[in-house]
Amino acid sequence: MSTTPVLQTPANMDASPSPCDLLTLVCLPSLTSEALDATLANLRVAMATQPLLVVTPDAVPPSAEGGSLRILSHRPSAPTHGAWIPTAADYLNAWAVAREHRPGVVLLLGPDCATVSPATLRLLAAGAASKHDLVLPRYPVGPHDALFNSAILYPLTRALFSHHVRFPLPIDAALSPRMCERLATAAQRLTAAGQGEALLWPVANAAVAGYSVFDVAGEKRLLPAPNADDVNALIANVAGSLFADVEAKAAFWQRARLAMSPSRVTDYATEATAHDPNALDLAPMIQSFRNAYTNLRELWSLVLPPNSLLALKKLSLAPAETFRMPDALWARTVYDFLLAYRLRTINRGHLLGALTPLYLGWVASHIRLVGGDAKVAEQHIEEVAAAFEGDKPYLVARWRWPDRFNP
Amino acid sequence: MGQQIESALRESMQRVVVLLVNFLPGLVAFLLAVVVLMLVGAVLAFLLRKILTALRFDERLASRQTPGAVTNVSEWSPANSPTLLVSRVVWWACLLVGIAIGISAFNVSVSDTPTVALLFLPYLTHLVGAALLLIVGTLLARFLARSVLIGAVNAQLQYARFLSLGVKWLMFVLTAAMAIDHLGIGGNVVVLAFGILFGGIVLTLALAIGLGSRDLVSRSIEKSMDRPATNSPQDITFVPTETPPVPPLRHF
């Protein structure tokens, strides 16, 4: 059973498409010819009257153009690597085209974009045309999906940058020209250093620049899977990138009172899992957490305060039926790892590796709590995010005075 | 009798003084070489630090490296500053060159005292080399032990700590053997002892892993032995299995 996603229209934005004279630049990744045709068809339906310029790295079929839609085959200046989400090179390439054609809106679509519905495309473009600098889609996900986002990316971004954006690492995004330029500037530094595959954090960038950020409820889309087979390496890569970005923007988020953007969406579009949640055996995950506690306790003790270690010890001794990681403990743990990342208490590669079993412990606790209920899952994720917000003063205090007594 | 004793004592005293007089210039030359090279090193390190700071060397290097990667130079640098690392390396290099020059000057000036030259001086240089080997080996052992521990825990291996300890001791034994060999102590005994210890640790690890995965291996062998018997087409009976699909977890 799946919940029908509700397409929500921003309060201060017209439901109608953006003005006709506003050029929308659509940057596509490399696609098969069928996928390209499907994407173009969706774009035509979504923005029939608007001038559209579609940029693709592939060869353009002669019959593809027509009406207000133009297609440009463009060789990317920064080499892209076909990542599962847009990377620094993609943002830089988008700006390279945007600078030349001066569009009103830049629509950057990720892999498998043929499955993005016309309604979602329309909402994204309309959001960016309505003076929002960054518009991100909130696709419906099941209770067992996007778990790393729910555990760390969303709560941390929300607590530190005060934006209720459910997916801060976007697959698709609509950008204003100035937002596109800002992201390209950040991407330029990375691509110049040969890190075109590095991740960018648009929400944090927009928050620091004081740009407006908006997320819209999108219809279901095929979420691209990461290429990496090694989940541990992927987790370390994404967490490391986020921690580095948070460290770089410390001067911003340490401000005492950041105006929290109001949560415009109270009912997140979610879908129930198609599988029987009871079929998922949590025992190996819990056993894995216990094994990690036994082996990594000494390493964790370099990062975590005694209180957290005691709570983790209790958790490791708890029977599987009552295995539950408190939200406050999880928030404090992530903050302590972030502090250790900043202070380089231990090698950063080791630090991020030591975070993985704790995250898997949180996953086991989360799945045990929510089962297969998407609504309960969303509620729990919001509670986790609230715990991160509540504990932010701890992070700020220890960031400034790391040597202060910490029981 | 008294005169003979007095004369013998005077002569031996004279020999001591002559020896000391021969020894002192060498010592002064050694100290002078070390102090001068230390000063040169300090000046070079200062200049290098100023130049690299002006060139924003740390920032440039940081922008070229992946955050959190093990290969990051800043991870290994004192106070996380590659500039500081470079300047300290230059200072220590100058100091080591000074010691080497001092020792050779010392050697020349006391070359007529073969006992000291033959026994003491080679050991001084070898001692520095052995100390460096021990320091680097210990650091590497700790780093590798942690890497193995975290990797094994994330691979959900039950014997992660044991594996990590094994790697750590392998490195310690290897480093100690290299250091002792560098000092020239023990000769073949050290090589033999190292071979036995190293081989013993590797054998222990192999046995531990083998015994730990005994069930896995036996299941695998059983499967491969059963397969030919059930593979003949007439024997195949299709048994429909209704195992419910396990709900997948998506981390991203």
C-alpha cells in the first residue's frame, strides 16, 4: 500500500507556470535514447508554453526538437563520472552553459530522470521562477529507504543551517542563476583539484549566502542507487564530505540565533514498504552492533564522553526485543564524532569507519520502532531532527571550548 | 722504589692527558658541527615557513585532497599543518647532517685511538637509525592495527580484535628484528628468532581464521559434493520454495 503523494504548492508562488519569456535551462546527465525521449516528453508536458533549452552530453536525434524546446549537445568542460547524484563537475558544467545562455531557471536533473513526473518538473521550475534560489524535490520514500539521510544528513543540516529540507543531498534541483553561480564557484575549487566527483551541499551553501530555499513534494521517481559496492566506504565518503562542509561553515552556524525557516510541510509524502517488515531479521544487525561495542570500545572512548559510552554499553546489553537507541544519545554521538573530526582526535578515516557500526545500530533501532509504517517512520525522523536541534548548544559550546570538562 | 712508582704514575697521567688532549678537539669539532648545522636548519626552517605561509601552501594542499582520506598529508602533520611538517623535516635533516659531519670530524681527530673509533662511532650512527626504525615501526603498527580493527568490525568479523592484535605484533616483531639487525646485535640468532616468531604469528592467525570459518568451509564442500548427484536431469524434482522476499534496506 502506498500513500498517494500530495503535490504541494508553495504559499507565495503561483500555481501557474513561470512567465513565458523566462528561459529554463535543463541539464541532463548521459541517458539512453529511450530515456532521453521519455525525459523530453515529460518536459514538453510540464512546460508546454515555456522556452526550454535542454543540454545533454549525448548526441541529439534530429527529430527531438520542436515547439518551444531546443536541444543542445554539449561536451562538458569538467569530466563527469556518472555518479548517482550530481557532483561538483555537474554543477560546474551547468553554470558553464547557463553563463552563455542566461536562463531564468536552471533545472539540474540527476540519473534516471526519465522517471521524474511532469508535475514534479513543473513544480521545480515554478518554484525557482518564483524568486526561490534553490528548490529541491521531496520524493516519497519508504520507511526502509534513505536511512543515512534520515539518520544524519537531514537532522544535522536542519539543526545547523535551519532549513527544513528533507533531502539536503539532492538528486534533482532547480536553481536560480545566482545560486547556480555560487555552487559553480564552490565546485570550481574542487574540480581544479581533480575532485570532480566530490559532493556539494547546496542547502548549506544557500544558507550561508542568505538565499531562499524551498522544497516541494514530488511524485514518485526511481531513486538511483550508488555505484559503490562497499557501503562502509560510501557512508564514510558522504559523512566525511558533510563533516568537512560543516567545519568550513562553522562561523555561520555558530551564530547564537539563526531564524529557523518555518516547516511548511507537516505531512510528508511517504509510501509504505511493499515487503513484510517482519521478514527483516534485525538480530544480525543488533549482534553486529554488540560486536562493534566489544571491539571498538577503546576507540570510541577517545571520541565519546563517559555518559555516552555508558549508554552504549547498556544498549549493547539490551535484549533484541527492547533494542532502542534514544534520539538524544544518537544526536550527542553524531555531534561528538563531528567534534572529533574537527579536532582530529584520531585519524579521520578511522573516525568515519568507527561511526558506521553506530549508524547501523541506529538503523536497527529505527526499524524495530517503525516496522513498516511510513507515517511512524516520518514521525520518528522528525523526533530525531528535533533532538539534534535541542542539543545544538552542546555542539556550539564544545566547538568553541573543546577542552572544557565533559562528563 | 718510590721513585719508580712516582715515575710510572706520572707517565700514565701523561698518557691520560695526551689522550684527553687528542680527544677534546674532536669533541669540540663534533659539537661545533652540530650547533652550526642546527642554526642553519633553524634559519632554513624559518625562511621556508614564511615562504610557504605566504604561498598558502596548507590551503592549496587541503583543496587537492579528499577530506578524511588516509593519504591526507595534513593527517600526518604536526598541528595539522603541512607547512610545519616541511619546516620541521628540514630542521631535523640539518641536525642529522650536522651529527654525521660531527661524527666524521670526531673520527678524523681521534683516528689514532682505534678502540674508540671502532667500537663507539659506528654504534652512534646505527643507534640513530635503529631509533628511527623503532619510532616509524611503532607508528605504523598502531595505524595498521586500527585500520584492520575497524575494517574487520565493519566486515562483521567476530575475531576483529584478535586480527588487529596479530597485525600489531607482526609489525612490532618485524620492526624490532630490523632494529636489532641494524645494530648488528646477535647476528643469525636474530634472523632465526624473527623467522620463528613471524612464522608462529602467521600460523596462529591462519589457524584462527581457518577454525573460525570451519562451518562455512564444510558447508561449501558439502554443497559441491552433493551437486553432481542431483544434477542428472532425470533426478531433478522441482520443489517450489516460498521464501518471502526480505525487505531491502536502502541507506541512500
